[in-house]
Amino acid sequence: MQLLERVCVEAARALSASGVGVSLMASDGAHGMAAASDPDTARIEELQFTFGEGPCIDAAAGGRPVLVPDLTDGAMLRWPMYAAAVLDAGARAVFAFPLQVGAARLGVLDVFRAHSGAMSRPELGRALALADQVVTTLLDGQERATRTDELDEAFEHRAEVFQAQGMVMVQLGTSLAEALARIRAYAYATDRPLNEVAADILAHRLRLDTDHA
């Protein structure tokens, strides 16, 4: 098991969570999922990149925790696509903690629960401590090879999406934003990770046309 996956499993146990995920952030602002406590959580973690919205995206951008104790209370207005999909997947609360050192933002630790309700003060303390543990893991020189592999894998997926976005833009004669929207819509409609759809587009196994609008 990858080191970050072990941290996610430990964090889920310590926080009485249904799952925990870690997403990393490149210097250019691109994000990619790096690890999750279990396959179901990995799929939920990937949804924020499918839709381009969610607590993780906001926590990374703002550099502070985004705590959503009840996804049925206002989240549908803030993240309409993401909240609906995550609720359908069984999550009822999401807590996103940025991973940062000073001004440097490395990513986000996401905690999912199958029941609504705020974290207690001790739980918040544990979550912040676990976020610090993830930061230490990422910066630990003894884990440099592991960290590099995880970062490379995460951002390789994002590069595939950007390349596929360009291909769809040319094929359909649309803007980059519209091309990404088409890819995201197809990924959601077929219940597939965004990077898998992008890989199929790059390999010419999938061509989006007006029928996939």
C-alpha cells in the first residue's frame, strides 16, 4: 500500500469517517487525486475534478479549511453538480483541509462522512494534526521517491485532460471552456473518471461529437 494511502486509512479511522482522500496541487494550480482510503472514496474524490467544483477546490484556492457538516444545507447552491453527485454516492458531510507550508500550497486532505453533523473540537484538532502529518510525509526527504511518483502520477492525469481538451476544441470548433465542459459531461454521464475519458480521447478510442453534447 502506498504511504499516502496508509495515512488516509489511518485518518479515516481516527476521524470516524467513511473515507479520506488526498489531492495534490501543482505550481500552475492544476490538481490531481493522489491517494484515498478506499476505492469508493477515490471515486468521490475524483468528482471534484470532473465538475471543477467542490470543497477541495475552494480549500486549495482559499488556503483555509472548508467545512460542510450537511451537504443538503446550501451545498447544492454552492456546488450544484458536485453536491448532487456526492450525495448520490452516499456522503452527507465533507471537510476539506488545505496542505500548506507558509504560502506554498501542496494540496488538500478531504474527509467524508456518511452522516451529517459538525466535527467536534477534538476531531477538528485531530484533522488538522493529520493534515500536518500529510505535509510532513510529502516534504520528508526519506520519502522523496514515493512523493515524486505520486506527484508525477497525479499531474500526468491532469496533463492528459488538458491535451484531450485541446483535441476536442479542434474537433468541435468550440472554445477550450466548452471542450472541457463536454468532456466532463461525458465522464459524468458514463460514470467514469475524467482522466480515463481523456486517455480514450487521446488514443482515438473516443471522439466527442454533437451526439455527446
